[in-house]
Amino acid sequence: MFISPAFAQTAGTAAAGSSLGGMVLQLLLIFAIFYFLLIRPQQKRLKEHEARLRAIKRGDKVITGGGIIAKIVEAKEGEDEIKAEIAEGVKVTISRATVREVISEEK
């Protein structure tokens, strides 16, 4: 009574091929936008962080993942463990991966 028949349904088979191509194109465009706005900058920050971790040397001040500010006492290149002084005379061994940020480099 209130519903009119849908006459455009017969043309659906011809438009299905072009709409599928358009949908694939839109998905590729969305993926490209996500890659350039989210994934690529995150990978760049990760590489920079890893480079800073490899460059840690004696005398640097760091913040660990737990929020402890420490001064590096001994850091051998290629080793995962570094020795840090968290207070006067208190030295601990920490993993290089737990360092969140290098806050200063003393020269």
C-alpha cells in the first residue's frame, strides 16, 4: 500500500562491477592515509629511540620506564645491561630496553 516497487534493482548487475572497483580504491586510499599519518611516523620514532638507546654512554642522565632518574656509570657497547647510579653510592644494573628517555648528556 505505502511501499512502491523498486524499479532500479534490474540495473544493479551493471553497477556492481564499478562499485567493487570503487570500494577497493577507497580501501587502498584509506590504507595509504593510515600508513603515512600513523604507521610511518611511529616507525621513525621507534628507530630514533633505538638509536638513542644504543648511543647511551657513561655520564648520561636517563629516565627509566619506572620513572627513576639515574646517571649512567657503566655502559658497554653491544650489551643489554647498563649500570646506573640512582642515588649517592647506590648503583643498580638495569636493562637498556627499560630506559625511556635520555634527558641530558654531560661532556
